[in-house]
Amino acid sequence: MRKKIFTWLGKEFVELSGETKPAATATIEAQELFQQFDQELKSHGLSLDNTVRSRLWGRDRQSRNLSSDARVKILSGKARSASSSYIAPGHFDSAAKVAVDLLAMRPSEPNAAKRVAEYDPPIVPIRFLVYDSVVVLSGVTTVLPPLEEQLDNILPRIHGSLTDAGSSWEKVARVAFYLHRSQALENLKTLFARHVTAKISQMEYCFVDGYSSEGKFCEVEVTAAI
């Protein structure tokens, strides 16, 4: 397990990343990994309830699907938070089927509650959450050919979520793109610039092999302030 504690957007964050020992199923691996994360967070006076984002990695589609189902059950109630998931066998350093990145935040007041916005109708990922002036969107993606049409769909939806959360592109602190390996990075940058003119301090790019369903070329994760 890798742990990083840092200050960002005026708050303290704990970021945990890891793989667990290979088990019989991806479900068991996910359960064990989140249990380890919860124990580690408790050593810092936090818990899974303080999760603001989780990013799940599957070695293959079956592993992604099984571990995603397990995550839904584990990160429920007060732990419900922004999420994304990817298929990327090259991400792994071991023979594990599942890896997870989890971001937890320490609010200014211990009793601060998340405001969770669901899609209509609700689906597995939330639309966004607002937690003590921090806005975290789930990964946004769609199935439309080609990449240009996907971003024409994704980026206005992100704009709408930021607006509904009381934020804007000008207040975005980080945009992370998870681009399919078949796509060109420079094309993504050009397409994004057509939609967003705000100067964003942190832009991240990662290549993956798959998503929750076939036909997707990009998923975009956004974190902002109010």
C-alpha cells in the first residue's frame, strides 16, 4: 500500500493506493483492499466515510465488473463518493486482479456532511459531491463515435455539474483524463481546448485499455472548489 498525506484546496487529504494479495476472486480482493484502507484511515482519525473519490483498476473486464460491484456495497451510506473504474493490465505490479486509488478528506468540522448529487434516474456512480467547499465529480464518459463526439457530450455535462455544485471551470483545480490507448493525446488536448478556455493548474493524462463498457475512448475526472 502506498500512502500520501497532503494539503490541497485548503484541506488535508489522505491518498491510498494499492493491490492486495491475489485471491480466488476479484470480489475478495476488493473486499480485503477496502478493509485495509479503512484500517489505515482509522489510524489517522478518518474512515471510509471520509472518502471523496475512489478509482478502481481491473486486470480484465470480469475483474473490473466484480470489484466494482463489491465497491458499491462497501462505499455506501456516508461513504458514498465519486468513482471511476478502468481496465488496465499494465497498471499492476503483482498478480492481483484489482487495484484501487482512494482519496479521503479531513473536513474543517468533524460533523461536516457530504452533499451528494445523483443522476436522474440514479445510477451506480454519483454525479458529484460537495464536501466542505470541495467539489468532486465522478468520472464522466459516454459511448459515441468518435472521440470528438464523446467530448462534445462529456464536457458540457461536466460544465452542468460544476454549475449545479456552485462552481465553474475557472475554479477547477485538477482535470484527469483516462484516454484509450487507441487515441492520440494531442487530439484530446485540441478537442478539450475547443470547449474549455479557463486556465487549469493541473492536467493529468493516463492511458487505459477499457472502461465500464465497450466503445468508450475517454473518461474525465474533475475536482474543483466552490
